[in-house]
Amino acid sequence: MPVIPCLSCDTEEPPPPIPQDRKVLIEEFTGVRCVNCPAGSAEIESLLFNYGEQLIAISIHAGFYANPYPESQYDFSTPEGDNLENFLGIPIGYPTSVINRKLFSTESDLQLEGTISWAGHIAQEVLIEPKINIEIENEWDSNTRKLTINIAGETVEPIDEKVRLTIFIIESGIKDTQLTPSGKDNDYVHKHVLRKAITAYNGDEVASSLDVWDLIDEEYSYTIPSGWDADNCVVVAFFHNGSTNKEILQAAEKHVTP
């Protein structure tokens, strides 16, 4: 009996997409009344200098320390920030951070209080290839101040659990009051300040599971308030696990204005 060639057997599966360079997200919890937080912010800037585009920082003003002073021009606290503090674990003291929302084997909590362990955990995370790629495209209308955000995702390897997408807008270069070891500084420059969550604070579910080559295409819009400097605003977006495991799969950032 002749053997019938199996055409499908001769067809090789296409290789998976090439993973992007890993981007690590550090979410720093801070506040204008926190005397030790300028040291945390300085550590963030040092880490950003060392890791360049592989590190993305967000400063979340939440809790008691975020209450503005009478002379403050801005209130950096947000409902999203307070929700995130509860979602990621209320720290005992500031400054503290969560790195890729990962519970590291040497830690008992997502919140990493103090700054001593931040660099070591980031060094581990930048070496891990992402399971999914992410791209951000922003369309900015300077007349209406309407921002349209397009998020594209492409799966590099299967993901067998719910995947969520979170989008934040952050702003840097804001001069306002901050308590420092030398007293109140009314010209302190605040950076990477969480201004708004475009999705739900804990992300929008985009898939119950994903296979290799699966594509995600999402669009959101938001009108930037006139009091924000759009030139100093950045969109931060990231895919993350949507179960009890909150780990971030991959992150990206892009300026609002061209």
C-alpha cells in the first residue's frame, strides 16, 4: 500500500515573534509629607540613569503622606493611588516600591520598604524575556487636548491565565512643596507623578488566555486637563497577570506629545 505524503508534516511552524528588550516597572509610593521620600526619589533617578529605557518609574502619592500642605499648589493624591496602595499592599513606612508587581523569593511582601533591595531585584528582572510585546501609539490634538492611545500586543509564548492591561498617565517637572530633611522645599521638582489611570486602576481584562502570535489591539481616549503640562506627560502601559499573581508581563512608555 503506497504511503501518502503528509503535507502538513512537512510544514514547519513559524518561529515565535522576537521578544522585545525587557522593560521593568518600578511603582514608588511616596508623599509630599514624607521626609525620607526625597531619598527614594533620588534612588529612582540613579536607577533610571543606570538602566535607561529598560526601567520605567511611576511615583504614586497615596495615604496620609500624600495630603497636601496649605501652601501646596497641587494635590497629587488620586483615588487610583489609594486603590493601588490597598491592591499592592499597604506599606508600614515610606519610601517603598513594588517592582514588576512580583513577590520575590527573598521577600515576604510585594512592597519593598527602603531602597536597599531595589537595584538587586531590578537587575534580576531585566534579564527575563517578556512573554508578550507591547507598543504604544499616541495621537495628540493640541487644540482640544484630546489624547487617543492605541495599544498593540503580540504574544511571544503561551500565557495560560487572564491577562489585563493597565494604562497610566504620569507627569514630571512639577515644582511644588515637599518635606525634606532640611525642611519644606516649595520649589521641589516632582517627577513621574501618577496623574490618572485610563483603565481601571487594576487594569482591564483583555484575554482569558493567549497563544503564540495572538494579537491585542485596544484604543482609549482622554482629554488632558489644562493644568497639566502635556509636554511633560507620558503614557505608561503594561500587560500583567490577572489572577492572584499580579506580575507584570511587559511594560512600555511614550510621551503624550510628539
